[in-house]
Amino acid sequence: MDKKHPVCLFLHGAGGVANVDNIRTQSLTRMLLTQEYAAKVEHIVLIPVAPSRGWLDKFPFVMSLVDMALSELSGDPNRVALAGQSMGGNGAWNLATQHPDRFCAVVPICGFAGQGKGEDLPPALVSALLSKPLWVFHSEDDTIVSVENSDRVVNALKAAGATDATLKYTRYPPGVTPQAGPLVGHASYELAFADEGLWPWMSSHRR
């Protein structure tokens, strides 16, 4: 029997909308293009490019990519992780809420839940993700997507009974996130994907 490989679906941020150069030169994609980093990643990494802003209307397409990886690239259906940053962090929260049975672990980075920043949580989010392995990343000094967006979701999950066994939250202190152009405090994804524990953590989970 062919070996099955873990899969990671990555949803980029708004800067990558119809902009492959942006996607290739930052964050996860830039790291994967280096041999040293790529050698540490056993996953099939799927990086779709959104042609317009927002991921909600593109969920059928991105899920078809996951299905393709499972059927044509020997992906393991029990080891499909989901990660996203900023706009993609929003996508990760919402896609995982819609399809909690498809993902073994979820990594929302500097994201927000719901339809827009600061809105109430989708009613189904807490029940859908209460026992799902989650690793949330955000910088306290994020000037683009306030850290309060991640705080709100994490606090709601904890209030509903989520424990440290399934819910991890890395909340970077002010001044540690690298500057990415005008995006002060926003590039916590550069730290998250450089975290030596992230890929082993994703690999450790099964659906």
C-alpha cells in the first residue's frame, strides 16, 4: 500500500489576493522555498491563490483541492491540517467551523472570526471547535487585526470547557514581531511558521 502523507491547507492573507509574488516572498511560502526549511516539513502543503478578497465564497474550491491531494497525491484523510494568516486566519476559523470533521488540527494566525473584524463569533464556532486541536497565534501590538479578535475566540472556547490539551495560544508581546512594510505588529505569521514546534505539533494529531 502506498504511504499516506499528511496534508496542510494554507490560506494566505489579503496581500496575496491575485498576487502570487506576494505569496511567494513572505511567510510560509518563502520558508518552504528554502531547502533547509522544506526538509523539516513532511506535509503536502496546499497554497491556493484567492482571485478576490475573502475566503468564504471559495470554500468549495479549496475543499476540492484537499480532495485532490487525498485522491491523487496519497494524502492521508486523517491528517489534514488547516492554517491561515490574517484574511486566511479568518478563513481558517470559518472553514474549520463549517467542516470540523475534515481537519485534524487548525492554526489561525492574526485572524478574526465571523464576517468582519470585531463582529460576534459565528454561533457554531465554539461547539464545532471545542475539542479540536487549535494553535492560535497573534501579536499584542497588531495594528491591522487587533489581538482582541483572537482573545475573543480563545476566551469563548475556554469558557465552554476547552483545555490546554487541545487549545494553545501564543500571544506575542509588543515589539517582537518583525516589521512587514507598514504592517506594524501584524506579521506574527513570520514567527509562527518559524516556531520549531509547529510542524511536529500538526503531525502529532489525527482526525
